[in-house]
Amino acid sequence: MRRTGTTRRSALTATGAVALGAVLTGCGDGPRNRDLPGGADARTAALRERTALRAAAARDSASLLSRYEQVAAAHPLTEAGIAPMGAAVRAHLAALGGPAKAAGTSPPPSPPAAPADARAALRELAAEERRVADGRATALLNAEPELARLLASIAAAGAAHAYLLTELAKETPA
């Protein structure tokens, strides 16, 4: 005699079909910005935000590069130690789309003058690297994925520079 009603096999098949339907619905393309009212405005605002974030990061790199050049000019003894880090900051500036400056062609320094003591100048440069790296780490939370990866990488390099500058300050004669 054959059973009538729901069997275990039919219940599992129905559950699988419902789950598959839910998965396929979730994987759909969904509405795009152009289909939504104000979609163009949202894209324009997002583009402006990305551009502003990138420009602010480039300005920070340009300012930091000026500080490196200022310390190197004020304390020639430190130039060999900080030159590779200055070159990295120059590369970061170029990656952010800022104007790539040639070495030695910095604008008039806008940051405060480097301290007369080489150790103090290196410590201040390390503090500036730390401040900029922390700012970038905070900014990457609001950045698009590609820019967030770039900012994270540059922030990590800045943190390493801060450590190296601190160590260089300890080794520099007074």
C-alpha cells in the first residue's frame, strides 16, 4: 500500500528547492544606481568624496616631503639616513596623483623650521610621520576599496618610517 501525504524525501526536496530559490534571488543583479532616483547625484557625490580624500592624502604627502627636505637641509648629517624614506614619501605622493617633485625643488617650507638639534628634528619628523599615518588609517575607513588599500599600504610605510626615524634619532650624535 502506498502512503499518501508528505514523506521525508518530498519534504527535503521542497526545502532544497526553497533554499535554492532564496540563494538565486540573493545573487541577482539588483537595482543599480542609474535605476534609482538620484543615482547620478549619488555617483557624483561619491566621486567628489574619493577625489577629495585622495587630494588630502596627496597634500599630507607633499607636506611630509617638505619636512624631510627641510630636516635634510638643516642637518646634513641626517641626510643619508632619511633619504630612502624621503624617496618613499615622494613615491607615495606620485601614487596618490600628487605632483611628483624632483629632489631639491621644494617650495618655500610652510611647516615650522626644523629644530637646531638633529635628534629633536628627527623626533619631530617621526611624530609627523605617525600623525599622518594615523590620519590615513582613519581615512581608509571611508575610502573605496582600491584607495583604501593604497592608504593602508602608505599608512603602514609611515608607521615603519616613524619607528626608523625614532631609532635614527637615538643613534644620531647630539
